Amino acid sequence: MSDDLTPVDPFDLPEWLGIAEVTWSASAGLRTGYAVPGDLTADGHEPLACDLLAIDEAYPAPIAPDAVRLRAHQAWRHGEVHLVRRDGRVALAVPGTSFSADLVLDAFARLARAVGASAERYAVLLRIGDSGR
């Protein structure tokens, strides 16, 4: 279980996330597991490392303490997304154990809302990946 899933306040994120045309690009495929690394970018700004984290993954061991999972589920239920810092990177803690394209789009729409932006200003570039099976 990761011990560094500390909460991140959306207001502590770079201001450009709320005003620029933002693209999240996956560095790995959605089928590769519970953590999908990626970066948020916008013209004229330094990229921000931002990952997706399926917070309910529990095999072979839970990836998050119960308190973090609870906060992620509470945020999701209220139309928000719980942001954490994991291994020095921002991560969107999303309920579930894996990702679909629809779930990723929903997660980044919630991030846009959290930073005061319209989801229309956000784009997502996915990689399919291999499930390893």
C-alpha cells in the first residue's frame, strides 16, 4: 500500500489549468493496470505530471488506505474527483480497479470543474495498451 497518497487542493495546481486549452496525454495504455501515467499540457506552459489511479485495486495488496478510498468515493458521488500526490506526481483517484475511455473522460471533466474550467477546454489522448494476458 502506498503511504504517499496525500490530498492535493485544486487551488494549489497551476493557474493555467483553469484558463488554457489543456490536453492530458497518457504515457501508457488504459489496459496496463490500475495506474495510468500521463501529463497535462498547454501551449506556453511546462507540462504537469498527472496520473490516473483506480483507487479500489486491491490485488495482490490494496494500493490505498481505506481513508483515501473513502474520500475518493465521496468526491465521486458528489460529482468531483479526489486529487492526491503519488510518488511526487498529481493523480486523479478514481473509484474502480481499471479504466474505460468514458471513465477517463468523466475524470478529466471533473478535474476541469475543480479548477474552474469548462470541460470543453480539455482534451484527452489515450493509449490502448496491452492487458498482458
